[in-house]
Amino acid sequence: MSQRFGHIEIPLQRVHIELTNVCDFNCVFCPKSEMKRKYGYMDTGLARRIISELHENNICEKITFHVMGEPTLHPDFFDILSYASNTGIKIGLTTNGGGLGSEAGKKLLNYDLYQIDISLQTPDEKSFALRKARALTYDVYLNGILDFFSSYNSRHKDTIFKFRFLNTRFRKRDMEKRTGPVQVISSTEELRNTFGYWAGRIYEMLGVDKGKRDAALKKINKLVSYKWNVVEIYPNIFFETYVLEDWGHAFDDEKIYDAWAGYCFGMRDHFSILHNGDVTLCCVDFDGRTKIGNLKEASLREILSSEELRKIIEGFKKFRVVHPYCKRCLGGKSIASWLLKPVVSVLALKTLKPFFYSKTKL
């Protein structure tokens, strides 16, 4: 029998905690350039209070340090990480990987995390230019990630590692008007070759035998590039592709037709808490436009018990979109996409995504 905390059924799969929206990368495919909210760092005391409240009320299966920004840049990151570890809550970390070859990566080796997601995104030197990572070169970046992975995996075999790649099979023309061409993995052949190369690098480090390599490569050679992919290449080690998205039409200047229906997993399997304490519906909302309350002004129970949230959740149960930002996010740029997109969101999120989740540990 499910439990409730306010209007949400718990435990959720995860809650995103944004320790900071500051990032040392300026990836052209990221909505950082469109973000209007101020840069900042979560108050350490607030971070501890949030973690305690989530854990004590069994609100989520794990916390994930991620929304915008690079969490390891928070000045008290390891203090917060230690506090979370001591509560016993499962911890996920999403990082751009740029600091894994530095002192931060060395200190991270001492923490037994549940999951580490490395947003590799651009898997070769040419596409790495899209990250605008300042003085960091691709070779230093690559070697830092692989050296960290090798050291960490040797100490913490049960930690789930997920290497995330950007699939740009479908171009985003409106985004590219502002950013220039965004092209990384753009075909099925390129996807399979990329995964094969990276799997080979990891297998060499781990000393994986030929039989297990061949079995994983068979799975890789069944992947196609027009969709979300997750493949386990070795126990607890996953490769994942995300199709290039526009972050709720963040880069669009033209008219967007508000969604007439739709479905979303916001407050169904996750929600987000931004660095300033704002509680938002989902992790796609990079600018905090779906704020339903602030933890400096109210408790999490009070915020999640609000009438506004009840209407939003009840609406999605009936495939009805209530919040203005959600209507835009799920809306379309043409009458055809306006008609079709809600149907796709219901089919993909309500039916297919739970099925794929059931097939993985993620």
C-alpha cells in the first residue's frame, strides 16, 4: 500500500538537490545561457535540513545532486556529502567530469555512493569543443575521468556508474540559430562505434574476458540512434544516450501552442530543490518557473500539501496540463506537433518509460 507525504505518493525514485547552478563548463546545448535566475550556492545548513527531512520521511529512494551547475564546485560539497552519507540515505552524483582528475576526484574516492553519473556527452576531441571547458583539454578531461573510474571502481564495486552521451540524430534548428551547429552522435553507426570504443577502453582497464566483451558488444550492436538508450556493458556499469532536447522550448523565439493534454513524471517519480530553496516540479525546469514554494519560508510537508500542487497532480492523472510552464514545455510549434505531442508524451512517459525502468537498475 502506497504512502503519502502531502499530495505525493512516496517513496519517489529520487529528489534532485541543486547545490549550485554555477558550472565551469559552458556547453552550447545546455540552457545555462538562457537561465535568468541568479547564480549561487545552497546554504549548507539548508542542505543538511533538506537531506534529513527527505530521509526521515522516506520521501525518496535516493537523492541526486543535480539540476543545473556542477555540484562539486560547492565550497562545502564534501561536508554536505559526509552529512548525507552519515544519514544512510542513498546518494547519486551527476557531474560533468571535469574535476574528477583533480583533488576533488581524489577526495571522492573515500565516499561510497550509490550512483555516479558522468555527463560525458561529447565522446571525442572534435565534439568536446561544444563544452567550452576553458583551458581544460580533451586529453586531460578523458584521462581524468578514466583514471578516476578505475580507482573508484576498484574500491566500490557496487556503485552504479552511468556514462551519459548526447544523441543528436534530430537537429534542433531553433537552438542552432543561437548556438551554431550541435552535432555529436548523429547516426546509428556512430552510436554503435562510440559505445564500442568506450566499452573497449573500460574493458581494458578492468581486464574483462573476451566472452563478456562479445556479449556486451552484441547488445550495443542492436541499439539505434533515434531514441533513449541504456545498455549495461558490465555489472553496475551503464552507457546511456539522451536525445538532444530543447529544454521546454528554451531556445525558441517563435509562438508555442500550449499543450491541450499531456503527461509528465514531475512529482510522480521525482521533484527538484534549487540552490535558493525553491521546490520545483521537475528537473527539466532549469529556471525555476514551476516553483511551488520555498524551503526558507515553509517546510517541505507544507509545500507538498499545497492546493496548487494538488491541482497539478490531479490534472496529470487525467492527462490534463495545469501549470503554464508545463503547457509550454509540452506544447508544439505547429498545429501538427500541437496535436501529436501530447499523445506521444502520454505513450512514452505513462506506458513505455515505466517498462524500460523495470528492465534496469536505474
